[in-house]
Amino acid sequence: MNAYDVIRDVHRIGSPMAGTVSHRTDLTILHGFPSGHLTLDTTSEFRAILPFAHLTDDHKSFSPELIPNVGDRLETVVFNFVEDTLYLSARPSDLKRSTIQEWQDFYAYVDTLSPGMEVMGVVERVEPFGLFVNIGSPYIGLIDIGHTAFNRGHALPYDNSAWPQVGDRIRCVLGYVRFHTRQIGLGWLPD
């Protein structure tokens, strides 16, 4: 199972996950940011890491006293999954019920989508890296020039003056989901 499938189906971002601290690295401060992590024993089959930077909402308010001890039980949420490792967060803002609900709402919407389905949208913003498209959902669509291999549509022309412009109604295909930004990855289907 690849990382995308794990984040989509197994350990969804924003999902609560409790664990017990089994290991703690040394703290270092790099460019004003705390570096190091805790390893947690959880119910997951994957290794679970809680970076020290994910213990507070503001790195400026970080202090070594925030770091839990080995044996402490923690409430966290899933933040990412990379190279067979779950990255967790215990930031107060990530643990808020409203934030968890926002993630649940996003995943509920994503569950209604099927890769390859066609949608109509209106270009809301043009950026050097692609187009932001309103597809009539609570979440914005993005046609990204860097994701043409799996967006299921056509690449935007090399000359961005030939791209659809703000206000243009365009046909798109659902290619993938950009979970961390809660965006819908689209491919362009030119007429």
C-alpha cells in the first residue's frame, strides 16, 4: 500500500490517535525551531513519530518542559504519512474538535468522488504553477503543471498565455486529492 492510499483510507489526516511514548530523542534548536521527536506505541502497524515542533502552535512558545517523558500517554492526531512512518501532531489547534470535524467533513466529501469523473468548473485564479478552479464544492480544485503524470487530463500549454483565464468555464477530470491542502487535483479537458 502506498502513502497516498494510507492517508486516504487507513490513517486519515486529522484522525485522533492515542499512544504511549516509547522513545525520546535529544532536543536541538535549529534556526529557532525545535528539532527531535518522540516515538509512540499506538495501535497502528506503522511506526508513529511526534516531532517536537508539533507540540505547540507557535515555535516561539516552545520550551523543553513541553516534551513528554517516556511512558506518558498522549492524545494526538495523524498529520502525515511518509516512508512507512506516521507523523503525528499534538498541537492544540490540531486537537480542537472543530479542526478534527473539518478533516472529517473533507474526507466525507472525498468519499463521494471517483477518480476519472468529469466536472465543470470556473477558473478563479491563475498562478505560474497552475489554475485554481471552483468546481462547486466546499473545496477548490487545482490543475497543477507539476502533476501531469497522474491528473488524468491534458497538460496545460507551455505558454501560459494560452491557458484558460479567470472566469472561464472549463471541463476537468478528477485526478487525485491533495490531502494536506484540502484541494482536489484536477486534469484539464480542453474542448
